[in-house]
Amino acid sequence: MKHTVIIPLYNKEEYIWDTIRSLAFQEKKASQIIIIDDCSTDESLFYLEDAISFFAPQFLLTDIQIIELKENKGPGNARNIGIELATGELISFLDADDCYTFSCLSEVDLIMQNENIDVLILGILLFPSEYYLPKIKSFESELVSLSDELFLIPNILHTISSPDFIMGVGSNVIIRKKYLKHIRYETNVSLNEGIDFWYRVLKSNKNAMVGLLNKACIEVREVKGSLSRQNYTNWKQLEIPVSVKRYQKSANLYDQQLMGMLSQRWLEHAMERLPSLRQKTLFILHHFRILIRNRYYFKRRNK
């Protein structure tokens, strides 16, 4: 199957060369690579073009497109542009500081064809900590084993709200393009936009076959200063997760479970990243009603 890899690029001059190298030496090459530079202010474009030139012999059968944006609008907007330009039957998003393992794309192609899987979630290995995700022990009963490493997820809308289930982190999802339809990433969102996107995709494609490949297929760098590791000076800087805003009046069980899990992560993120007890207390007091309501959903899901 033809595979399009979409890479949003913003100020990743230290890493983009390695990311391109990981694509150059895939067992099975991507048919199309789309890199959207989100108005980088460093030398990212220079290192990107240098890498593409250096690895040109490996990319003879790959269509590579570089899109240079004139205004920074965030990774969600960049990914949406990539979706519109994608020609592959399969689509994946690769962050510009991460790398696919050597056999990643070939294994994905084989599994999705042979098992008729529509959406495949991949395991990731964080660097430099060498911490592996997901930890499946807490939700293993929700999976159907196809092999030692491959599982089906029969009720993905339930499993996605497990605290230990990781979807969208490190852009670890491969999907058949036809399932994206009209759904696109929210733009101008800095927290949890990935899981919000994938939840909406899955909710609109309830018959899609979803699998989990429980092995390290993506090497994800723990980059200081990235959005997920950002420190804050004031509690007001922590915006409410987009899915919590979207479903706050929903009576749907799965929407509520998702809000419960995301609110718990949001609270933990705030407690870790806010600078003082005062700021942490103000955060809790201001969002008390949301946190209490969604804590109930979180506890109910995990009984």
C-alpha cells in the first residue's frame, strides 16, 4: 500500500536530519513525504534540505514535498495541510524530532493488509529515558491477542480513556486515509489536540478495525521546552483541554470517560509544571467544578 508520511516542522534544526535519515533507510519506503515548515526561525529548513539532498539516492521512488508557511499557526494546521495533499492509502504523522525504527513502515504495511486493520497504534520508546509506552497491563483485558505483539481493540472508544493507553503521543497512529473524511485537527490548540483528533476520527468510524502493535516502532525524543514539557509562571496559562470543552455538556458515556481521563492528566500536568503552591491552589479553585465532575467520570470508568 502507498504510504504518506506528514511531518510538521518548527524549529527542530537539531533533529530533522535524523528524522529524515530514519525515513531514508526504511525497509519499505514511504511513497510520499510531506514536510510543512511552520515558519521556522532557526536553520530547520537548511538542515531539512541538506538531509533530503544527502539521502536522495534512497528517495528515488519517494515523492517529497516541502511546504513553507509564511505564518506560524501550529502543528494542527500543518497536519491539516498535509492531509489535503496526501495521496497515499495510508497516512501517518511523524514529529520532526522523532524517528521510525528500520522496519516500522514495512511491518505496518504487512499487518494492515493481512489483518485488514484500518487504524494501527504503535508502541513508542522515549529518549533519553528509554521509557516504553503504552503499559498495557491495566487495560490488557480489553484487548484481543492476535500474536505476542499484535492486538485488536474491540471497543476503542472505551479503551482510549484508559489512563495508561497512549494514542496520539509521538504521532503513533497509522490510518487508512478514507477514514479521515472531513475530520481535521483543531488549530491554535497546545494541549491534547492529538487525542482530541483521534477520538473524533474513531467516533465517526465506529466500524473501523483498530489494532495495537505493542513494540517500539517510534523513537520519541524528550525535548526540553516542548509543549508537553512546558513550565508555566501562572495558572491562567494552562488552557482547558479541547475535548473537555467540546464534550462538557455531553451525556454520552464515552465522551464523559474521555473527559475524566483528560482532566486527570491536565491536573497532574498542572501540579508538575506550575511553580508554587499558590499557583497550584488557584488552578484547583478556579477549575474546581470541572475537576470534581470529571473526577467522578474518571473513577467510574476505572471501577
